[in-house]
Amino acid sequence: MPTSECFARVPPFPDQVPTVELQRVELSKLLSGDEAESEALFEACTGLGFFLLDLRGCAEGQGLLKETEAGFDVSREFYALSDEEKSKFPLLPSNLGYKPIGGTKIEDGRPDRCEIYSLPTDDLVGLAPPIRNPPPFEKSRPLLTSCAKHLHSVATTILTHLSAHLGLPPRTLSSMHALTERSPSNLRFLHMPPQRASAAQTSLMGHTDNGSVTVLFNVVGGLQVLDGTNGWRYVRPEPGHAVINLGDSMVQLTGGVVRSNMHRVVPAPGAQSESPRFSIAYVLKPPYACRMERLKGEGIPRGEEEEEEKEKVGTYEEFHAKKSKGIREGKNLVGSRGGKKTEKKVDVRVNEVMA
Ligand SMILES: O=C(O)CCC(=O)C(=O)O
Ligand SMILES: [Fe+2]
């Protein structure tokens, strides 16, 4: 999450709410090849599937914090536009573009309370003909392109460490996600307006991400992770850190070694509930053409179901389309195995924590 100056502008996250204990990993140490840090990363990826990445200890991280901070200003400018202006940029295939409030459903079928603008990475880095984005984004193209490239590099650094622990040649996962092939990866700007306490509801439904790695920045709380039998727990926003989580495609490619955990956004707790909530996420996804077959590495299990899987497996484009359709229809939401086929299904409606 951005620097402490950003945090000073909103009331503090309260101490009295149940939070999840996330592993902290330092980007500077990952970049210098620190083995203990790499081990901690792998533990978090195979455990909860979420961790905090400290960006403060190196120039790469500090630069990214500054860029995302500027990104929050771009987001505020966009969300200050009228609904009429925003709706001139409707959702494109692959869920890119503008999703208005109520565009998806929450667990109980009610409309969500979250609006999202997703900019395709392909467009930002020149892999695809540019789409027409709203003026606040268009006039900040150089910033957003630079930000997307730096976020992409953070996400692939994480994938390089994962490759090592999975017994894959070091560049297997990062070259699979290179910025040379078209994919539905995107830089997304989310906005959740404050809700009336008497009618407060989930803002963004419980879901697992369907990409590979998500790098998330927020200042106001509200993100919750499903923490095993503890149920939903808030993630406390921390200055100078990004929240990292793995998505379904990594579960598929690793035969279930890593976890794509359920998470959702509810109204911010305590005094923060009056503040509008902005977040920025970089969602790294495999290329459309990538075959979603289990990779071969010493750390990746082989099993009977693999043969069965091979017959069903297709491209990431197909994998992605199936999940996106489910989300639009409000399906696939009340149960999760945390991305692991071996896990017991958990009802995501358990232990509602709505402060
Ligand atoms: O806004 C957040 O904190 C989470 C957003 C999220 O889960 C997503 O964009 O997939
Ligand atoms: Fe998500």
C-alpha cells in the first residue's frame, strides 16, 4: 500500500477487529536472492496464498510506491466523473473497461457496491491496438504504462522464486508470463463509496482471482481473507506494502501446490467506514494461448487425475472465459476449496464480519 503520507489522510484502521496474520516478505531481499526470504514467500504461497510485500527497502519498490500513489490521484479524478461519462466506456470482452456499481452479484444475489475500471496491460505496453480510455487515464498513459511494467516485474520476481521451489528451470514461470504475448492481464482501479450503516453489505463478492499473481494496493481497509476455520479476517492496510495473492491459474499449473484463497471486500471498519475506498490491483494472467497443463517439476505432484485433467485442459482463454461467465452470473460464489482440489469446501457465507 502506498506511503505513509497517503495513510495520514484517512482515519486509522481500528485495533478491535479480527485481522489475519500475513507473512511479510521484503522485495529488496527477493531481488538480492535471500534464501530465507524466498522460503518465507513459498510458505505463504502454499499456506494462506496471501502475503505482504514490503516495498520500502529498495529503489524499485520506492519508485513503485510513488507511482501507485500518483495512480490513486488518477483514480479519484476518474471516479469524480458522472455515471453518464463513465458509462461511455462499457465493459469489453475479458472484463476490461468499466464495470459500474451493481455490475456483478454478491453471495446472496444482491448487486455489488463496487465500481472497477480495468486497463489492459496489452494496451498499456503496446501489444494491442490502443483502446479508448476515459480522459483521466488517457492523459496519464506514460505513468500508467510505467506503473504496469514495474508491477509486472514485481509479479514475475515472485514467479521466479516460485519456480525455484517447484523444481522448475528458473525462468519457466516468468517467461511464460512475458510481456511479449497477448493476455488478459490488467491494471485495475477499484472504488467503493461509503455505505449507510443500516444497509451495509458486502461491496465485492467473495472470490478467488483467476490469474496467476495479484499485486494490490489499498489505504482504507475492508479486504477480508478466508482464514480456514477462523472464517473471514480483515487484512490490515500497511503503509509501504503491497498485498500479494496467487490466483487459480497458478493452482492449475502447479497441480494444487499453491493456494488461490477466497477473499472479498466489505465496508471499512470503524471510523474508516465514512471514507470512500480506492484500491489498485495489477492482475498478472497467463497469455490467452497458454495451455493450462500441469507443469513438470520436482516439486509438482504427479497423479492419476493428471491424465484425466489432460483431456479436459485447454487454453487460458477458455479457462478465463468459463470463470468470468460464472462471476457475471453470480455462480461459483458460495463455495471454495481455496483453489485446492483436496480441500474441504467452505461456505463463504460463514462468520459474517460486517463492521
Ligand atoms: O480492493 C481490494 O482490496 C480487493 C480487490 C480484488 O479482490 C480484486 O480486484 O480481485
Ligand atoms: Fe480479488
